[in-house]
Amino acid sequence: MAKRKPSELKIRPKPLEIARSAASEAKNADSWFSAVAIRETVESVIIAFVLAFLFRTFEAEAFVIPTGSMAPTLMGKHKDLECPMCRYRYQVSASDHPNSDVATNVYNSTCPMCRFTADLTPKNPQNQSYPSYDGDRILVAKFLYEFADPKRWDVIVFKYPGDSTMNYIKRLVGLPGETINIHGGDLWIHKPDQPEGYFEIARKPPEKVLAMLQPVYDNDLAPTITGKMHWPARWTVDSGTGDNFWSSKDLSSFEVEGSAKGEAWIRYRHRVPTHDQWRSLAASTGKESEKLTRDDCEKGMGLNDPFQESILPQLISDFTAYNTGFSDQSEGSFKSLIERGYGQHWVGDLAVQFELESKLASGKVVAELIKGGRHFQCRFDLSSGKAELAIGGGGPEADGYHREATTAILGAGQHSIRFANVDDELTLWVDGKVVAFQDATQPDASRSSDGQTESEKHPNRYNSALLNNHVPTAEDLSPVGIAAEAATVKVSHIKVLRDVYYIAAFNEGKPQTTGRLLQDFISRPDLSNSRSWEYDFSKANMRTCKIEIKAPDPAHPERDRFFVLGDNSAQSSDGRLWVGEWSVERELLIGKALFIYWPHGWKIPYVPLPFNVVPYFQRMHFVR
């Protein structure tokens, strides 16, 4: 496809200038219904239609997302819910299958926080109605790829290779000539100019990392889930001596006032109740689990209840609440669909987010993420404002990893912190801004970027192959921690998040098995029992999906091929599963997704309007 040159773009009158001119002339007219006013009104309407047509044809076009293959980045037809137990808001698919925009009845869904399966039928105990909403409405830049190449991680709209009358939306992950291995939830890329057999992990830039992180647990819900419902606390005090010990008055925040040496820790353990445990609780109250109310739960459980001990810590998985809705009320169907939504794959790429309130200009605070037994830490010195990145427990590769930066976290004050270990790279945000680190072992970082090596340009990166941390250990059952050393601080609004997990399923252009459950492994691992993990997460049990993309032909750029995946990997019909073709030619590209301009609306209470008029402002944003 020939690329349009910038000089070929047409210059059009600005709509604002047109509007100002029309308003000025109308103001000088004798009356609203004068001939001048009527003429200007008609002209304005015609101009508006012409501009809308030009905008649609040459610049942008509106699309409606039909399915949940890109959830939670983009929502298809869905229900917007509040958990009747913990009050957490989440969404669940209302499409009848991944390739359809046809609405279906959704009888139940499972909360990602407390894992309660709610009854959504008309006779639900909440006495609530749960309408289905259409998918997100987005604007797509149609002209962009006519004079710029698509980039990895772009969200693109294109014509489906198997049927050009159908438009699809996915995330572009593979470029012409590349070979891609999907393994362990990550993408490994071999580029045409690299040595044979060399694969490097595909790293997302910080803005894409943020856009694709998915919630694991929000500790602001602890007063309800633990305090009122008596399910086990997930953030707990781990260690400390003397006055250097964390305390919590409300279960959601922690404080420490310490001057003694040594680190005091709080740690996250992923202790989530299963559907069977919810059913056992319901049985003790004489009800079905879906008919439970929060009052039933508060009365049916106590702090010394045996459920406390039966809920074991487990590895964080690719649980996706969006996939837990089901339309068949039979028990067999319920179990298979809930199992799919609950997640089966260990996700070691995590992030922690919290508010830090420092009361004195002394001491240190540590944020830690554990993956494969390796400790990835960010240490904050409250007296100097310095932050240090380090890796523990990984041999020479970890010992040589030492990065430094200066941050705004200096002395007394309150700051928002987000620390992520995603795609073999550590990233820190302070008050919403990415912090730039330098390799402390190479202090001469002032020279021009032309003379820098790749590791010097991207000092936060590391090589997981050398760390050998692709198999979880017992330490991964406590994968997130926060520590204080000789510091007087408070941490609150603590959230644990995870990266997208890409499932290694590939049909090689062959027909897909109906109802196939996508999974990486041959033998399903027990995510709470570390004794068999050495085999469970080895290459002998974990599949690798290999995709080879046809090399580009300079004479025919319109035939360049790209590989695409959905963010909701467990429920995405994408290049892994297509029949006949698994890549997208450039000439099939429609454009790049730009902005969610109308997610769905809310009704005004007690106002009987046939449509939802109040916009969902929180979800109106640029597509990342």
C-alpha cells in the first residue's frame, strides 16, 4: 500500500472558525427566524455533515467493541456489577461466545476480590436488576498507517483475514519477519537480524504496562472481606522486633514507629476462598451459595472458624472476572466455566501500588516483588530521596544489578508509589511519573546516547535466563512485601496487580475445537502445593507456541504481515486460533484505536428515559 506523503494532506477550515463566523452573523440578524438565521442554520447543518463525512472517511471512524477479547482494556457487550458481598465493582461478559456480539443471559458471575459467585437472575436475593450494556465505543485513526508503520503493542482495527466483511480489534505484538515464542505468559521475539536461536523478551513501555495491569487484590476491601466477613487477611505482619513493628487499626492501612535497626515487614499472601468453600459456608446457613447475603456470611463465619485454616496461600494466577459469567445453570457447566475464569496459570509479573506517608526524614522503606524465588526490591532512603533497585538471591547476575535514582520521597510527606516487575524490567512510578534510574556500577552516564550500549540505555532491564527464575518456589506464596527500617511511616490504599498472561495455544491454521479450554500445560499444576512445581513449570510440562511471520517484501509493502493477540487471552479468538491464516496483511489494517469516547451510560434514578444519559466518565480515555 502506497504511503501518503504529508504534502498530500488537504487543509480544511477549522470547525471552531466556522462556528464563530456563523454565530456572529446570526447575532446580527433581526430575529431567530429571519431569512439570514434560517440560511445560516441550514448551512451549519450541511457543513457539520460534510465535516463529519470527511472526518469519518479520512481521519477517524467510530467503532463499537462487540466482544470481550480485549477486556479489560476494551469492553464488549457486558454487565457492570457491584459484588453483593464486598462491594467491589467489576465487569462480566454478556456475549454468548468470544466471536459473537449477540447478548446472552448471564445467571452468575464471580467477584475477583472475595470470589463470591453472585446470583444475577431476576429472583436474585439482592433484588437488583443487572442490565447488559453494549461494548465500548471508540474512535479509530484511519489515516495513521498510510504514512507510519504500525508499532508493537498498538491496539489496531483490521479486517479479519478469513472474512474481510468482519472488523476485528486486537493488540499488535509481532512484526514482519519475526519469529515469536509464547511461553510462560510472555512473548519472546527473534528478529531477522539477530543470531539464529536468539530470543529476547518483548518488553512493554511504561504506559502500556500501566494500561495492561489487572487487579489482584485491593486492600481497601480488607475491613469488609476480613473484618466483617471473616475471610483470612491477605496482608499480614511478617516480622519485626521491639518497637520496629507494624500495626493496623483498620486492616486496610499499616503504621510503624521504629528507631531500632532491622527491617519490619508486611507481606501479601494470596489466600482466596474457592467456590466449594463458599458452598460449605452456605450449607452451614441452610442456603445455596448464590443465595447468600452478607448478613448470612457475617453470622456464618467467625475468626476461629475452620475455614480460616483451610484457605491456603496459592500462586497468583491469570484469574479474569470478566470470563466468569455463564448462561447455563447446570452444575457441570457452572464448574467448567468458573474454572476457566478462576485462572490456571501462574503469573509472576506483578506490581504493587500504595500511598506512603512519611512522618520523619529518617529511615528506609522497601517495596519487594518475588518471582521464581528472586527478590526484586526498590529501597527508598527517606533522608536523601534516593531510590535503589536491587535483585536478591540470583547469583552473579543479581549481585551485579544495582540501579540508583533521585526521587521526590524526601523527608516528611505523602507520595503515591507504584513498583512493577514486568517483562524482565523493573519500573518505578512516584506520584504518577516514571523514575529514571542509572546503573550505579557505571557512573559515567552523561555521554551521548549514541555511545551507549543497550543495557546503558535501559538500565532497569535484566536477563531472567541468567536469573533462572521461571519456576516458582515456596517464596512465591508471599510474592509482595513492604518493609520499614528505622522509619516512622504509614502505608495505605495498597493494591496488588498482575500483568497480562498470554496462553501458549496455537492451531497452526487448523480448525479450532469447539469449547476448547486454553491452557499452557499438559498436566495441571496445584497452585498451592510447591512440591511438584519443579516439574509442573518445566518445559516438559509447559507448552511453547511458535509463530513465524513472513519476511517483508520491499516491492510489496502492502503484503507486510503482523501478528495480533487479545488482552483477554483465555477468551480471545486471535492469531493463535484462526483457521487458514494467523497473521494480518498491511492492506487489511483499518487503523489504530485512539479513544474510548462512550463506554456506556448510566440511567438517572427515578427518571424514566429510554436510554442511559449519564456518561461513564472514569472509562473515557485514550486507548493504550
